[in-house]
Amino acid sequence: MAAATLLAAPALAASPPTSSLPPPPETLAQSIRGLKAFPFQPDCDGNTQQIVACLWRQRNQADQRLLALMDAATLEPWRASRRRACEWVAARAEGGTLLPIVWFRCENALNQTLLKQLTTPLGR
């Protein structure tokens, strides 16, 4: 639980888990509210907490783009599956301050792949 000290209490439910326990269910709306409550401003070149906020914002923005391409009944299961898949990746950083960064980078990479697949014209 060492990484738990990195995240403010209101943001814990909407951020990557800090233990091997399954993450709580989270909707896009809950994630957006959680980021607003996060006490650090997004800065991809800043300190660890600012990088987390930046990557979190990027994930939410990509999720909003995905929502425009699909409905919420499809997006929310995608978000849950993506989160479970990224548990495996984030486990490499368990117990460290990089866990949320590794987690969000994984989620962002999967989002970018899906967005590319949904928006690239067929035959290209």
C-alpha cells in the first residue's frame, strides 16, 4: 500500500489500485469527477503526481472520444476489461510510486489502439 500515500483520498476510487485487490467499478463520469478532486494539476513533464494527473486526463479524454464512437453500454465494459488487462502490466510496479503511471500508460496505449482501429478507413 505504499503507493496509496501518493493519491489523495477522494481520488483513490477513480485511480489505479495500489494493491493486488481488484479495482472498484468506475464509470467514465466517476473518473472525471475523481480527476477534478485530485489535488495536483496535470503536467506531463512535472513531478510524479502531476504526471499521474496528466495521464489520467489523457485517458478520460480518449474515453470521451470512444464514447462518441460507441455507446455507453459498449464503452463501460471496454473500460472494465482494459482495467483488468492493465492490472498485469501495473503489477510490475506494485508497491512503487510508478504504479499509477505504468497503469495509465497501459490504459492510454490500449485506448489509442482502439481509437486507431475505429477511425482508420478500411483498406488503409
